[in-house]
Amino acid sequence: MSYQNTLHDLPTKLQGSNMLNRIFKNKKKNQLHSMPEGIRCDDTPSVEPQEKDSEEARKLIYQVMDFAKDGMGIVSGSATDAHTTVWLSKKACVQFGLSYDDERPLLDLIALFNSADREKFKQLLKNSVVGDQHGYMHDCLIETGKGYKRGFNVSLNNLGSMTLVSFEDVNENLEKEKDYETVLTRFNLSREMLNDGLWDLDIINGNAMNPDNVFWWSEQFRKLLGFETVEEFPDVMDSWASRLHPEDKQLALDAFGKHLGDRTGQTDFDIEYRLMLRNGKYRWFRARGQTKRKADGTPLRAVGALIDIQALKDRQVYEAQQQVYRQDSVEITKGIGELVSENSNIASQIKLISLNASIEAARAGVQGRGFSVIASEIRALAERTAEITGQISRLQVRMNNIQK
């Protein structure tokens, strides 16, 4: 049986317990009742075994109650009796800033209560002694020994001649709730700021293919695909799987299955695939995931993220196109260079022909006027060819600069 269950049942089990009556009477070994006349001390039954049993039982109860989440105490006697004592658990002593003593006067504990709550606590103790099973005080202020008071919920349970008191630190619970809210808020804000779509899979009985496995798609995951609500994109595997591109679907499912099925945990889940958006268009995503496993490798829970990589894919396509363009430009530039070289040769030959024609025209005199006209035309053609060659050369330089 767990300590938690033991504590839960403690008031019922200890109610009316004669053992508690023996334990918390604060007996002392040197206190002996006066013997009736005619009875010798050496005839008195030994109480040592009984005291030993009571002491062991007392220690056991202390240990059990020290496992309680809240501070606890046991009051033995009347709330108005100055000799009434209270035993406080270690947790309660820490709560009130007290040293851990075996027992202390009940009045010392009552003095820690705020004046407005002090009388009510005493009245609840009185009621408990006369038979009330339960009493409760909500958010009462008790001195903590640190210069200020804290709020506690105080509950009382009747145990016959004893009263079990528990002290729930309201501030501690509020602080824990505040810490939880802070962590949750940070997580939600971080999740909203990230572009990644988070997902979570609770794997039932270690079966990755169990149709009852529970998926969770984050709000950002849905937004990446153009959805807003759970109704539009339910928390089931098919919401994702049915939108995989036909060319990528089997690859993605196989990769996910191998990752979950590898009990060594060595198979990563990190792939790229296309998903259909709500508008019917496909978009590239990168999916990553990790799995928590038992000691034998059985998968328990998988979590991961979906990242939109369409811009990266577009960039890759653009760079591939640019590479093809650069290669084409190199070929074109090479061809232009060859044309320029050939054109230069032609221009040189034309100039030579023009020069020869001019020489022949001068030698022939009047009869050589025809040669002179031809030489002029050839010279003009040569100059035009040289001009075109220069333009092509300049164009070639510009294309070389673009390639760089």
C-alpha cells in the first residue's frame, strides 16, 4: 500500500485508537502511580515492553505523516488546557519556521495564528473533542517565523481523544500555479513566435500503428497548411497523411515507421516532402521528430516539428536555373569569340583585297577607274566589318562580367 493511500485513510484508521492514547500522553519512565496499600513495587507488572511498542508505533506514525504533502499535527487534549500538547510533522515545522521538537505546548501553535483566526481554531478544536468529525478553515493567516504571515487552509479530523490537523500552504500552491502558468505562457509564446509547426503522438501499448494513438497538431501546424480549427484539421494521423504528395507519401510513411520501429533509437526522422495546402496547392516542408522510449526501446511518445522550406526550394530552383544560364552564357561567349576571330580574319582579307585593287587602279590609269570604285566599296565594307567586330567584342566583355 502506498504512503499516499495510508495518509488518506489515516484519520479513519487512527480514530479511537488506544495506541494513540498511549503514545501521546507524554509518559515518563520515572513517573509511577502510587501503589495501593499492601501491594509491593516489585509486584507491579513491567511497562517497559508496552512503552517500547508505543515508541516504535510513534516513530512509524511520524515517518508516515512526514511523507504528507501538507504539514500535519496531532493535538492530544483540550484546546483550553494549558498542558495540552501538539506534535508537528517536519513539514509543519518548516512551514512555521519552528525547530523540530518531539512535542510542544498547543498554546505555542495557537499563538502563531492571526488574531482574527485564533478563536475560530480553538473553537474547532473544542468541537472536535466533543465529537465533530471534521472542521475546516479557509485561507487563515499563520506566522511563518520569517517576519510575515502566510495563508493556510486548515482542516481538522476527530480521532477520538485526539485531533489530526493538516496545514495546506495556500501561497505555496499559488506559487506553483504561477510558476506553471509562467512556463506555460513562455511555451505558448515561444510556439507562436516560431514558424515551426509542432506535433505530438501518444503511442498506446508501444504500437506505432495503433489506430487509437492520439495525435496533437499545434495551432501553428494547422496555420502552415491554411487551417484554423480542430474541426477543419482533426487530431488524427490521416489529417496529415492524406495531404502528402503522391510522389512523397510512401517515402514519408516508411521513414516515420522505420523511426518508430527502431528500438535502438538510431534511425532519425528528418525528411523533406510536399503537403497539400487548404487551397489545393502543394508546398515543400521539412519534418523532424524524436521518440521517447522504454528501457527496452518500446516507443512511448513521439514529438516533432514541421518547417516550411518552400523559400529554400524556390531558391534552389532559381540557383539551378542560374547555373544553366551561366553554362549557356559560357557557350554563347565562346561562340561569339570564334565569330569575332573569324570576322577579324575576313576584315583583314578584305582590306588586303582593297589595297590590291587600289594598286591595280593606279597602274591602269584611266582604264583603272573601275578598280578604284571597287576598292572604295571594299574598303567601306572592311571598315563596317571591323566596327561590327568591335561591337561584338564589347558585348562579349559584358557577358563575361555578368558570369562573374
